[in-house]
Amino acid sequence: MPVAAWQRRWDVFLLLTGLVMLEVGVLAVNRLKCPLTDIAAKYTDDRQDNFDIYLPLFLARYNKQIFGLLFLAGLLFGVLRYFQG
């Protein structure tokens, strides 16, 4: 998103924003839980925060907060860039 905003590719910026919002909508409908987690849980007894995602434990534990802030920062950057002219 920030790269698209920097290049003033508003079509790409809006597409990427829409894709992230679609994922947020899926998470919201599933009470902030990935719908694939239950499928992955059938194949292992491991229940650490990263059992179903290839991320380090800390990042997996706080991924919604970390990537949510990055998304908001990218969105803010895009809005500011848009209104710069």
C-alpha cells in the first residue's frame, strides 16, 4: 500500500486496501479467528499461537495488533499522499 501510494497508483492502493478489508471482514465474522485454524487443529495436538502459521511465536501471538498498526500506517500515508496533490 505505501509503495502504491508513493507511486500514486490509486487503483492499486484501493485494491490492496479492499483485500485487507475483506480479510478483516472474514476475521470479524469468525470472532477474530482465522477460519482455517479449526482445519489445521485436526492435524496436530500443538496449540501454540503459531501452530497454524509460519511466523515466530511472538509475531504469531500479536499478529493482528502488529499488522493492524502497519495497515493503519499505510492507510494514513496513502490518505496524506492523496491530499498532497
